[in-house]
Amino acid sequence: MPRMLDVSDEVRAEIGDEEADRLLAGETAPGSYDCTSCRTPGDSEQERTSTVLFIGDETAVLAFAHSGCLPSQVVQVTEEQLRGAVKSITGDTVDLEPDQAAPEQAVLGVTSGLVLIGGELHPALVVEPTVPIARPGTTGDGGDEFLPLLVEQGFMPLAELSAVPPVLHGWSVLLAVGQLHAVLQPGQNGGRPVAWWQAHQPLQVTEGWRAAANKHQQVLMFAAPVGSIGRQPREDLLRDALDKAAANGRLVAAALPLAGT
């Protein structure tokens, strides 16, 4: 039976016309699935369904989402992220040999909140990893490289939160159906944007945050090393932590254009 599938042109270009036609005909598409975005059940025979292709360095995984949650698209991720995507989609993962076991992998904690700058409220994301970040390809003996790596990408060190940071073109914040999905960075050699951070399931944001994001069409992203901010239960406490991190030289920021609605 034909499925109610959306296969975007970019997904079709990656999987080929033959496979795309088999999906649309219902030959290879599942009837029921768990939405890769909201993680609730879906049925491609009964409701519009998006095909979402996760592409790693060497492998790819085709997932399905409610069309109301995500459009059909290609998302480029690292092999490590792809392994996590496979686990979230299927419940399976690849077991590593003991001598190939990876060290503790950093998780980026992301908090949303409104920040008052120049008498106006701005939507903000505060990013803080759970462990020190090593420079890719090193053993981690060189200390925490999280902020230097972001500065190299164009983020600006802040001494105080007195002005809106400059726009970092090429980066963006993906907001879909009123929920936060990802922070995107430029692809290699001018290719399509890739996920720098992606929510395991979309994060809810407040009406005020969403209204401010739609008004400014951008989101302020602040980043600090592990142990600088912490999980703050209120926006005033979050602001205090940001001010303290900035005064201690432990805060970088940029304004990222809004992608989605």
C-alpha cells in the first residue's frame, strides 16, 4: 500500500530515485514507526510522514518523523553522533572492542532563557559541556579547549553582557513547530549546514522565548567551560551566573540567525 511519505529532493538525491520510489510505493517503508523527533508512535499509512536521512562519515541511517515535527531533510553528523542516532531510532548500538572503547564523551548541556541587554529581552541559549573538551586528535592533556575552539569558529569572548554580540553567519538555530531542534554550523567546503548540537528530542521553549526569537529572528548563544554556569532554576540566577562567567573570562557568545519558526 502506498505510504503518506514526504521524500525531499535532497533525500532523493542521496538515496537514489529507485529507492525513493520503493519507499513511496510502500515496499521498503515501515507502516508504524517511532518519530525520530518527538519519539511518539507514527503510522505512514495514516498520517503524513517525513523521511530524514542521517549521514555520517561512512554510513547513513534513514529515519522517519511526523511531518508536523520535522520536514524531510538530510542531516550530516559524525560517526559517533550517528551511532547515537541509531540507538535512539532502533534501540541498538554497535559494541566496541575493549581496546577501541572511547573515553567519556562530553555532553553539551543546553539551557534556554531570556536575557536582558540594553533594556530589551533577547532569546538565549547557554551551552556548557559536562566534561573538559579536548582538541580533536589530542589526548586531552592540553587542558580545556572548549572556548578556544569556539573562538576559532568566530565566537567572541565577553567581559560583560552590555551589548548584543555580533551575528555569526553560517551558524543558525533550528526552531521547528515551536520547539528547539539543533544548533547548526557551516558544512565543510561550503556544503550544507551540519548539526553542531542536536536535541535527542526537541526541547520545549516558553511562549516568551519563542516570541522574542520571532521578533529578533536570531538567538544569542553563550558558551562557558564545564563548571562555570550550572543548571540554574530561574532566569535571574542564570543571568547572575553569566555575568560572573564573563567577569572571569570564561564566556564567549554570538548571535545566531533563526532557522525555522
